[in-house]
Amino acid sequence: MRIELVEGDITEQQVDVVVNAANSSLLGGGGVDGAIHRRGGPEILTECRALRAGHYGKGLKTGEAVATTAGRLPARWVVHTVGPVWSGDEDRSALLAACHRNCLHVAADLGAHTVAFPAISTGIYRWPVESAAEIALEAVLSTLSTGSCSVELVRFVLFGTAAYDVFREQADALGVGGDSV
């Protein structure tokens, strides 16, 4: 198993699965969600609407994950997850960790070997990047180390140098040397 950190655009990643930091409606939005829907094209929205018409009629719950086609993205699938909104009064760390674990399990169920994650919840949901990086990396490391997940490569695709540097510092603190483990 390997973990990579790169600064870049998640919509350009040639991996099996791109993770979408979605909103609960699954119908697109801003940030990563909007970029994935725009670049992936109408096929993603069509499948998301079908999910909403079926099992996810009330939307996707925070921490859960579900897959659709990747449409025109270079990936094979998009795994959508809803990250928690940051709260200074309530510890929602378990929900953020669940996003990462559940995405990896959905990816493994699809037969995926490579997954690209954004920095979930750090945009409009205002989760502090330092905390999000630690939670994300620990959740991925613990999930991959169980051996129950067929994913071989997890790539964190970080928008901007500041986010990359924070993830790099957290990876170093957790003993994830270089750009892989």
C-alpha cells in the first residue's frame, strides 16, 4: 500500500476512483463537488438523480459513501461522500474519519486499486486543515493496514501549496515518509 500527496486538480487524476466531497443532495454544488460534476459531465448527475430517486431519497448522510460513473473524468468511478461541517462545540471527527473509511470500502467493493481524495470538509465546511489532515491520514492508514481493503494506492490531491504543506507535515508526524508508505 502507498499513500501519495500531490498538489493539483482532482479532476485530472488518472486513478480508478476519485472521491467527491459532495453535499447531501448529490446534485452538485461548489468547490470540489462542482468541479467534479462540471468536468465529469451529465452522466454523473444522471446517476446521482437515480440514487436520489431510489435508496437515497432523503440524500446521502454525513460520513456515508456511494459510487457513480466518473463520466468524462479520467477515473473509472466517483465515490461521493458528505463530510461534516466543522463545529467548535461538537466533536465530529468520527464522521470525518468515516468518510475516508467508507470511501475506501466502496472503492474496494468496486475492485478499485487506486483512489484520489481531496481534503474533505476543509472548504466551505470550514474544517481546520491541520485537523482534517491528521484525521484523514490516520483513517486511511488504519483502513489499509487491516488487509480487508484491496486499495493499493491512496493519493491525496491538495488544492494549493498551503494545504499540501499541512498534509505533508501531518504525514511526516505520522511516519509516512516521502510521498508513500
